[in-house]
Amino acid sequence: MRPVASTPAGAVNGTVPQQAGAQNLCHSGPSLRPCALRHAWGPSNVSVSRLHAQLHRRAQPAHPLVALAGNNGAVLDDAPPQAQSFPIPDKSVSRGPRVLIAGGGIGGLVLALALLKKGFDIQIFERDLTAIRGEGKYRGPIQVQSNALAALEAIDRETAEKIMGAGCITGDRVNGLCDGVTGKWYVKFDTYHPAVENGLPVTRVISRQLLQEYLAEAVRRLGGEDTILNDCHVVNFEEKVDETGRKRVWALLEDGRRFEGDLLIGADGIRSKVRKVLIGDRAANYSQYTCYTGISDFTPPDIDTVGYRVFLGNGRYFVSSDVGGGKMQWYGFHKEPAGGSDTPGRKKERLLRIFGDWTDMVTDLIKATPEEDVLRRDIYDRPPVFTWTRGLVALLGDSAHAMQPNLGQGGCMAIEDGYQLALDLSEAVERSQRAGRPVDVEAVLKGYQNKRLLRASTIHGLAGMAAIMASTYKAYLGEGLWAPLGNWLQQFKVPHPGRVGGYFAMNATMPAVLSWVLGGNTRAFRTTDRLPFCRISDKPKAFDDTEFPKFMRDDFALLRAARAHWLLVPHENAVNASVNASFSSFSEDDEADMQADESTSCLLTGDGNCERDEPTHLYGLRVALPDNAVEICPEGVHIGSDASCAITLGESGVAAQHARFAKGQDGDYYVTHVADGSKTWHNGRVLQANVPTRLAPGDELEFGSQGSRRSVRVKMVHVSVLDQLAEYYNRSGTSNGSSNGNGSGQASSREMATA
């Protein structure tokens, strides 16, 4: 049968209905008149939840902004906080040095935008603008965290609002680390409160292509079309004194052209030519990991409450993140030598060999991604250096501190660099004009280096530590040892000492680390007019922000908050199993549709749409909802040898009604072994008769005798998956020919999807 739509009225694509005036989860940004609470710098003694409640009582629901309260409480002001320290300049007057920027990536564009807002004369040299657009398209979205978003706000409010409006908010949900095999939480992160308590926007994910396009548009709007020169590769530079006695720098292009300026900034990436000339030719450092990545049409069961996860393992780890529009971005890291390649059309096959024994939260994302959309690249970084500048030349972004992607701070550090350098240059120009003497460019560049060096190097180190932790995680004693001994030890499920120590260390330090990473650069805004504030639209959509502490400490509370069905999925070894009340039994025509859908590439376009004909999500939906899945419905279901059971196992040692699965009064799901003279195993442990045992997604249940166990797996599926399948089949008018056993083709009560 076809799934029956069950999402509450008003919900779209699995998202929770919004109040009037509130924004969608991952789409348009603030479009209505904002209001703000002005306050003096300093710590606040007003809780975020009380502040939000106060705003809802006193402000119009349509206002998307809320600022942090000062020590004496909150005072509403209808005027939005402005970033007037970077006004639109008079283009006819250049009030600062001529700045040459090698590289039109994120860091170079941010620096150019900030300097143009101050009236500087800017020239960007980009080797290949089409490569930038291609990188954005194929490498997928980028995480822009609170610290970088605040810097963008201080530079150019209009551009920042466009970027935030196009992004998908992930910081409004729980994030964190999970065990790769079981999928169970290891350590959770709250990135929401460090943001709002520091008056910063909440972390978002945005298409890299779109981010760079918005920045480039703003640069051209302020500086003109020729501000960014294409097909211009800076390969060298030279400094000398001109005929007026001023020290100048010349950027030397690959084609022989020369451009003169007052300073040159190398923002040309990890293999920077400017860096090579400045500090010498040193090879980039291979991280020992290759990375597979893809974007899938897939909706995880807890999409409303979880933004991203890092799945930990030994020699491998996996990252998944919501990127909006019903899509998930994922990265699979595997330890191996650099320069490897895959047989054409076999990337997914290899990934499923690497991660095939992991939780279906990992394997489902791989399966739901078309083969041609899976990309591979080796991961490189560079060790921190303590020389970013020499003379009239300085480094910025990856050319100075290329780091591993595990903290999502690579692009954010480039944005911070650009903001700080622009601020230092503009303040130096103001001082020189008041004093009536030339700007000491070399001193400004050294000051910029000194301000940025410690923070960027520390975050670089944290990113490296995160990679080590993610890839050396061992759940149980015996992992990584000689196979016979290791396998013997692992059967006892003794937690690995490193896992236990890491758990306590991370829970003790992570709040402070996140607060510093996200809010540690707010001091740089004190000389600007950017006020600390946060948006109503940044609040969690699926739960109240006061529930964060509960979700952080209680895994089952987080599961209860998910809008999902709980399923039982027979394992491949249950060869004699029959499913009497599955969600779906698809016809051959449906299977052909699914295979055709997989063969069609789906890539994000500039407006976030998918370049694929309908049905766009069918393959991902089919992966999320297996054909033979049975719902644990409110009245409960049985597994046994009797034909009346939801799943019938015709094996010796299986009782007529062997085990019962049901939802408890507390909202959790339980299994109870109800048969005498037989056994049920839950994750390898024998259950006591008539004692309910709480379930979690990914749990394995086994039935039968010792030598011929048959198993089922517990799985969750988001309510929107059934809604979208129902919509597709209702629209297409296809018939699956399914039967509930009475020949009528009508659905039994167990087949009906309930919210």
C-alpha cells in the first residue's frame, strides 16, 4: 500500500509549522522590520529564554531580531542595530592605500568588500572565476559559524543578510559526536547558547558557490566590474622605492603583466604562490586521510532536533549535516595513502565496504546518493607559521593557516582575517590623516599578524586534534589489537579507557571551547557600531530553547522529540521471515522509477534548487523507508511463529508469540520477551522474560535457538518521508499491487502510517 500522509497541517517537507511572521527553517532570511535591545558591553545576567519570552510579550511577532539584555534588563528599540563603521564610500575619492589582493576566494572577497566600504582602491586577481563557481557547485555547502557571520554583519549588513537568508540554520539544534557503529551519542554540542549569549548570529550552512557569488556581487557593486580581474594568476612580487621616494610593491602575473600597489595580500589558498615567495617553498601536509563527499536527497528521522553529527571510528570517520531543501551533505574520511583512485562507477561500493558495518544513519546517506554525485579528494593542511608578513606583503586565510575541515572554521578564519586587516588599515588611515603623515603599512601588517596569529593557530591545532580524536576512537577494549585477542576482548563490551577518558574531558571542556571559538573574537567589534543581538528566527523551530539542557543530558528525551515513526526491519538472515503488515510493497514499475531516479544527477544550483526532473526525492525516500519495514504502532506488535504476528519467523526455537514491541506511557519504545522456553537477544544480551527493555534506533533483536538466530533492526523514519511518498504515488496514480493477506488490496490497520 501507499503510505498515508500524517504530517500535521501546515508542515512542509518535514518542518514544523511556523508562527505568523517567523521564518522557514532553512530558507529566506529576515525580510521584515527588525527591532533591537541596545545595551552596554559586558556580561548579561538575563537568561536567553527569559529574554525571548520578554520579546514575545512586548514586540510584534513579525520582528525577526532580538538583542541581548544588559545588566539592568532589556530595553526595546525599533531601530535595528547597524554596522555604520563601514559606510558606503564616495567612489570618486580614494582615502587609503591601493591594495592588491591575490585570490578571489572567500577571504580575498571579504577583505575587498570591507576595504571598499571604507573607500580603498582595490584590485583582485583571480586565476579562474569559473573554477570558483565550479568549486562552489561540486564541493557543496560550507559551514559559516557565528564568529564569521558577526564579522560579515559588521562589514556589510546587506550582504550579511543575504548570506544568512540563503543559509540553513544548524546551530538551532543539537549537534555532536556519535559512535559510528551503533549511532549512539558520545558527546553533544550546544552551539546555540554560545552564539546568543555573545549576541551573535546562529551557525548556518550555505552553498559555497552562492556565498562567493554574493560577496563578488557586493564587491562589484561598490568597486565596479573591473575590481575582480579574471585569468590573472599572481606568481611573484617585488618591492622597491618609486620615483617619489615611496616604497611600493608590484604583483607579477603569470602572463608577464605587472600591477603596482601600496600593499599586496596573498589570499590565494593552500598552494599560494605569494606564500611561496614570502616564506619559501614548503609542501602541504597530507593528513593521511582521503575524503569522499556527496549531497543526498534524504531526510533523517530527527532532522527537526539534530543539525549535524560526526560519527567516530578507528581509521575512519563520517560527518553528516543538514543543508536545507530536503538535502543532507556528508563526508566519509578513510585513512590511506594519498593519490588513490576508484574504478569508475564503484565509489559507493567501496564506501559501503568501508562503512557497511556502521549505523544506518551513515549507510542510508551513502545509499541515497547517486554514484555520479560522490566525489573524492585527499585532505591537506599546513603547519602553523609565525611569519605572515614581510615588508608590504601579508598572507590571509588558507595561504597563512590552511587547516583540516573538522571544526568547520577554515572559511570562518579567513573571514575573521579579512575583517581584522580591513579594520586595522582603515584605523591607520584615519590616524595618519589626523597626524598629517603617510600610513606605515608595514607596521599595520605586523599588527594584523600579531592580532590574528594566536587565535588562528589555536583553532588550527584544535582542528587537528578533532581529526585525531574522530579517527582513533575505540568503543571497546580490544579494538585495534591483534584480531584473535581483540575479537575475544570485544565480546565482553568493556568500554575502552580512551573512550571513557575522552567523554569526561570533552564534556568538561567543550562548553568553554565552543564559547571561545564562536565568541572569542567579539572584542574586535568594540570599535564598530555592530551591537550584540540575535534573531527570533534563529530560535529552535521544533522545541523551546529551554529544552536544550534536557536534550544535552538525556538521549531518550531527544529521541522523543523527533517527529518519526519507529520501525522493525527484518535482517537479511531472517530468510524465513514474512512481513504481514509492512509500510510498503513496491511494484516492479516503482523499482524501475527508483533506479531511474538514482541514475539522474542532483546538484545544487545557485538558487538552491535541484537539477533533476521529478521525482526528485524518490530514491532517498525509498532508502529511508525499507520495503519490509513494520511500524511499532500504538497498540503494539508481536514477532513469533504465529501467522497473526506482524513479523513471522518460521524457525526452531521461535515461539508463537515470541516478543512484543510497544510504545510506553513515557513515550519511549520497549521490547518484552513474552515466551517461555526460548530466548530473545537485545544487542547480544539475553532478555529477561516479561521485563520491558527500552529500545533505541539501531538496536539489534535476535530470536530463535543458539545456532540459528534470526534478527530484526530498530529504525526510525521521519513523518515527512511517508507524506512525500504518499504525495508522489497519489499524483502519479501508480498501483503497487500490494496485499494485506486478504486479497482485497486494502491496507490493514498496521499498514496505516500514523503521526
